[in-house]
Amino acid sequence: MKFFPSLFCERLVVAFGFFALAISALRADDWPQWLGPQRDAVWRESGIVEKFPESGVKVRWRVPIGGGYAGPAVARGRVYVVDRQLAKGATNPVNAFARGEIPGSERVLCLNEADGKILW
């Protein structure tokens, strides 16, 4: 199977949007680190939606981000995400895991959980 960076990025943005929507809509506990508060990938909330409506979920906001190797962290009304910004005119290599070959730089974004605005 061949890797398509643009498709991966689009899916990452959509997944991030759904994740942020679920977190903000439920007013759940923070997910401040990899694998959650206890680093065991267990969500201990109650009232979790078990099935999305057939019409889909309502997306409250979206933020374009580049590809990356980390998931978002959510704490105290903020969403933190790490992504990679390609250098001007550069393209992703065929092998998505060839990090030493990807021209550009990584960045950390801090977003407002309520509306997705970039805080820093």
C-alpha cells in the first residue's frame, strides 16, 4: 500500500476535529498526556456516546495542521498538538517515517478548546 501524505493530513485534521469536538462537547476530564491521565489509554468518563448519529457529528471547528507523530493533548481548556510544516516548495518523501529526509520544521500549537483559535 502506498502512502499519500495529503490524504493522511486530511484524515489527521478530521480525526483531530472529531477528537476536539468530543472533548469539548462532553466537558470531560483532561487528556493531558500520551495515553491519557494515567497513561493506560483508558477513558474513565461516564455518559460517552457509543454510536454517532447517522447524520454524523456536528463539527464545531477545524484547524489545518501538518502531519506529525503525536496525538493532541487536552488540558484546562486548551488543545496542544505537534505538527510539521514543510519547507517552501518541498514535498513529503515517499516513506512517511523517513524523518531525516523531510525538509521543514516541527512546531507546537496551543488552541482554544472552545473555538479552535490558535493561542500560540
